[in-house]
Amino acid sequence: MLVNLIKKELLIELRSKQILVSMAAFGLSVVLIFAFSFSVSQKILETFAPGLFWVLILFTSVLGLHRLFDYEKEFDAFSLVIGAPVDRGTIYISKWISGWIYLVVAEIIIIPLFVLFLQLRWTQPILPGVGILFLGNSGIMAIGALISGLAMRARMSEVLLPVLLFPLVTPVLIAVTKATTAYLNAQPFVLWQFWVLILASFTVIFGLLGYLLFDHVTEE
Amino acid sequence: MIELLNVTKSFYHKPLFRDLSVQFESGNMSAILGKNGAGKSTLLRIMAGLTAFESGRINVCGTPLKSNNPLSRKAVLYIGHAPGLYPPLSAVENLRIAAMFYGKNYSDSEILDTLSQVGLDRQPDDSIRIYSQGMMQRLKLALAILIPWKVLLFDEPFTGLDEEGRILTESLLKSWQSEDKTIILVVHNHEWAMKHCDHLLVLHDKGIGYDGKSSDAKSENIAAMLQGIA
């Protein structure tokens, strides 16, 4: 059922193109704003780049997260899924994974332009960087999919989502920024494995919470 | 069969209905009637497992309805007032996805046959966003044909339908009834309900105004309850 639910998410996005277009367009605009508004030395820019990048990813993900459940409200389509004999925790997992996929696609567009426009040097092996991205995206989306589901039925869900999400996602953002900084500075893994563990723990904890609580979240 | 035992539901601490106990039998077509705001649609959503309730119990074909037990929703198909489908997708895609949720895989030709049965075979690949209300009602009927259910909860089945659509809906309801299925409708026309349904449930004054055979009901009493003068 999980695969079918993810297929449904991707098919709807393929038809509507609302999530990816808005995420990519927003990400690109912020990259351009960063590129043209900072007049600091390259050294300072490189010091701040990991933090800037993850804040950009967080803001970009909010757009996707909002839409992840918002389209279910239109025509009351969510009744079809939650009224069906489908485990509601699986619905959460499908939202988490599809949100993660949208974020990765947006990053494929954003990262090269971020590096290019901010003239950053990326000399490290790519695999650990991909690992950090994987965990960072998973953590943001694990928390985000749960909060987005919670905020869905609220009248001002677009306001409620970031208000609830940002405090909860802060530990993930700190951990992923620290790990990215250490990785870009070529520090040995043993010095920053703590942040990776924090990141993995948050992802697992919120993933489990989302899975277990989602049937309460979905009920009116 | 679906059974409600002492079901209580409130909105913002104001009771909508208290200790509601009612039984909807297999092979019966039941109508839920009541004034606007009596809780007809909410009751239907509660029975579908979409809306939580404070106390009481609901059994669907002998299985207690629980939010964390997907199998307890297997026998029920809820068709709400809103389309309950995905607007960016076509009728074929929507029906395929909906059937998939109930563990059924249909080929395009099977879905197209069903669409033609409800008179929607002209625009099967267009987004349903462009559908009129009547077309949407017909699409809901196609959903009910494709999905295997034992209890159908249908909120206002005749809204927006033309005469042909009305006749089609009535004939489908009759054929499902003859298959020993449980059909529960929310309708506003009590005369129609008294003529076509076996069982009436009238929600009145935060409880039950009438619960029984439609043949035993008195039209003027039902009308008085619906006008709030009983």
C-alpha cells in the first residue's frame, strides 16, 4: 500500500506541478538574493554558507510541506484516503517519503546554483555530503509531514505550519549545519559523528511519532 | 449491518447529539433526516470513521470501528457531499486510485465500462476539475460500483443531478439493496425517503425524533419535526 500511496502523491504532482515548481522557484530566488545582497569576503561567506544553505532548504521545504496536505483539502479528497481501509500511519510515511523526494529534486536544482552564485569551493568527496543531505532532508520532512498534517485542518494552516515547525526542527537544523560545516572543512568524521547521531535520532524519533500518532492527527 | 451504541458527539462543548443508539440492517435502505445543523452529515462521517466521537461504540458488520484498525473500515464506503476525489486527476485515474485503496486493481477498459454505465464516457481523461456537480455525482456512483462495500454512506445522493441521473441513482440504489447491502442516505426530501427507504432516522432536538420503518411513520409528524414545530 505504501508504494501505491507514494505513486498517488507523485502522479498528482506530475499533473499539478504545484509543489516542485514553487519550491524550485523560491529556492532560486533566494539564491539570487543571497548572491547579490552579500558584500562580504569569500572567507566569511564560506563560513556562513552551511547555515545559509540549510535555512534556505528549510524555507523551501515549508512551501512543499504546506502543499503536501493542502491539496487533500480541495474537494475533501482526504476523506477518500482516511475512510479507506488503509493504515493511517502508512499515509504519514507516504507523505514523508514523497516530501523527501520533492526536496531532493528541488535541491538538485538549487545546490549547483548555490555553489555557483556564491562562488563556493567544494573540494570534498561527494558521498559524505550526500549522506548529510539525505539525513537533513529526512529529519526536516519527518517533522514537517507530521506538523503539516496537524496544521491541515486549521483555518490559517499556512501560518500555523512554520510557527509549529521551526521550533521543533531547530535541533535538526543545528545538527545538520554543524555536520555540513565540519564536512566542508574536511574535519575527521570522529569529530562530527555526534551531530550525525543527533540527526539520525531526531529522524527516527519523529518518524515513529508520526507513524504512531497519525490516526489521531487525521481524525476531525 | 451497522450498529451505534450510545454515541455522543459535541462541537466546542455544545452537544450535537447525546447517547444515540440505532441499528441499520443489511438489505435495508435507510434515510437520515433532520433540520440543517441536526448532525446528519456528521453522523455519516462518524460512521465512516472520519470524525471522532466522545463516547459510545460503533460496530460495522460485527467489527468495532476504530481509527487505528483499517480493517474496521473495509466494509464501508463513504461518499460525502464534497466530491472526495483529486481534482488534478482524470476520472479514470481517480477511480483507479480509489479502487487501489480498497485492494482492487482495475484495467482501463473496466473503468471505462463503469464510466459509460453512469454516462461519463465522453471525457474520461480530462481533469475532474472541469466537471459539473451532476457529473461529479455520477462519478461518485461509478466509485460505488467499482469499490467492494457492504455499507454505503451516501450524503445527498441526488444533488445536482438531472432527471436521467436521478433515475440512474435510484435504480443503482435499488439493485444494491437487493444484494443485501446496507445503504444509509442523508436526504432532505422526507416524502422521497418515506416512499423509497425501508428505515427512517430523524435527528431531532439533540437525539432521535423517529427511528423505525418508513411504512410506520406519519408524514405530517416527520414534516413537523423537520420544520422544528414538533
